[in-house]
Amino acid sequence: MSTQIDSLQIGMHWFGERPGGLDRMFMELVESLPAQGVNVRGLVAGSDGVEKASGGTVQSFATADSRLGRRLWAARALSSRLKRARKPDVVAAHFALYTAPTTGVFSGVPRVVHFHGPWADESIQAGGKAFARGVRRSLERFVYRGGTRHIVLSQAFGQILHTQYRIHEDSIRVVPGCVDVARFDTGLAKRDARASLGLPQDRPVLFCVRRLVWRMGIEDLIDAMYLIRQAVPDALLAIAGRGPLEANLRARVAARGLEDHVKFLGFVPDSALPMWYAAADMTVVPTVALEGFGLTTIESLASGTPVLVTPVGGLPEAVAPLSPDLVLSSGGFHAIGSGIIEALRGTRTLPDAAACRAYARAHFDRPVVAAQVAGVYHEAIEAF
């Protein structure tokens, strides 16, 4: 086997069409693995524009809104065509639903499972039904047990994969998420970033970018702002993101009289995020459940902005090596509020911009992480 290997990446959506953490990581790897000696072809559910957007690397097998049966049949059909054109050295499975129908197609090929999170549990958190959760969990177990190696974003997710899906620890490898660090380093001073965004120059600005669903902890962060306002009266929180809780969250802000202290930004395009990070004094990630890594943490650090996180899932693993003060004592509005107040008053020491960027570049830049992923692919091929 030469050092150059051929991979087939099975994803969910293309990030430019349906932004999400899994889709972001899929795109980052598709774009960065070739420099590490891993040729990439991929398939996702998406529009006809996916192939052009990905530079011809990724194809869509059906639209994301197609009936489930059609999507599954089309995923199998496209994977069969791709195998006939060139048998891959390794199949990288990022999403269980679209990997399942390809199982027989690639029976003689090693598979690396990228475990981005417990799909079944996340569906329940988003309001799914218990029966659907059971079906999804069974599907996940079927796909994951066929893996030669399994990549998780954190030790926390490795434990979930082992205990809930009964995957042997010997096959699990921890490889963190990645970002293009250079893209998030705008080179702008905070004053200039705020001027571009129309933000006040004389107020402490907190930034949070999350999908507005329960497990993200936005309710706790809003309640924390009630405490923060008492100690730092001019503090401003900017929340980027959309989701089913938006109306409830806006009502929560109004009920607490925080209209002048909490700003809802709605959907912020990926291209605009570096500017928002650069404009903030700190980013806050108040997750309450099922956080395997949190790409927003390293996006913020890559921008030179420190990030405070709750001690949930893989969040502490991502930031504690830089500074333990970046990890709050617990979840809940009181701990979040107290931690932010300490940071704003300077009694909680946060790393400076240079330290944040250096840490992100050393541990989470795309070439660093892609090299680790390539190493696991080689390992899977040799072990198969």
C-alpha cells in the first residue's frame, strides 16, 4: 500500500446549504485531507450545486427534502457507481442514516466511523418521539459496529460510544475538531470590528452562536444576564442563531427587562462570524447536554477571543489546557453569571488574544487535525 490512499466520505449535507457542526467538519476534512495524502470523494444529500461548490469532490445523491426511501435508495446507487469507477481504500462514515444502505456495497473495504454525536439522543432533545429514537439507535449500532476504527471528537464522546453503543475502546481514537485558523484571524482591532458591525465601543460585549434549542443552554445564559446586569450594568449579549425556541427566548428577555442587554442576531453567515468574534470581549458556550466538542470554542480562540464554557461533554477538553479559568464551575444561570462577572471584572484571568490564537493554531488548525485523521485511516487499512 502506497502512502497515498483513496477515501470515500459519506456525509449528511453540504455545509454551504445546511450549516451544522457535522456538515462543517465534513467540509473541513474534504478540503484539508488531500494535502495529507488522502484523495477524497464524497456523497451527501443536497442540491445539484454541491458538486460545483465542492470543486467536483462531493456529489449529491438526492435532495435533503426528498422522501426517505428515495434518499436511501439513491445513496446506495451512487455509492455503487463510485465503487465501480474506483474502489476506495477506506470508507469514512460521518452519518449513520446514509451509511447504512451502502454497507453491502463496501463489504470488502475498511470503514472508519466519524462519531459526531449520538443522533438518536439529539433527536429526543429536539422534540423527537421515543419510537423514532429507538429506530435511530438501532441503526447507529448497526453502522458503528461495522467500523474498523472510530474517530471521536473528545474523550467524553468516546465514553458515550463505548457505553451506549458497545464499541470496544481499542478501536476508538480521539481527534478534535478543526477550523481554518487563518480565516478566523481577521487582523482587525476590536474597535474596528465593532465599528463595522455597528456595535457600541463603550460596552462589554458577550457573543454566543448556537442553534436555539434546549440543550444549548440559552435560557440559562439569558437568566445569567439578569445577574450580570446588576454587577456590570452596561454589558451586552449578542446571540447568533435560529431555532424553535426563539419566540420563547425573546419572551424571556422581555420578562426580565433585558431588551437593552440582549440582542438577537438571527442567522449569521459563516463568512461574517470572524468579525463577530473579533468584536466581542468573550464568547460564551452555555451548553447543558450532548456537546462533544463545540466548534464555536475553537473558532473564537482562532479569532483571538477567549471563550467561557460550561463543564459539559467535551467542552472542558477543548479549552482547559489553555486555561482552566475558561471552564465555568457548573452549568446553570448562577454559575454562568458569576463566571462572566468575574471575567468582566478581571478576577477571573482569561488568556490574551495572542495566546488564544497560538493555542488554536497548534492544536486545531486544519493541517494539524487532518494529519491525525489520515493516520487513523492508514491504521484502519493496515488492521483490516
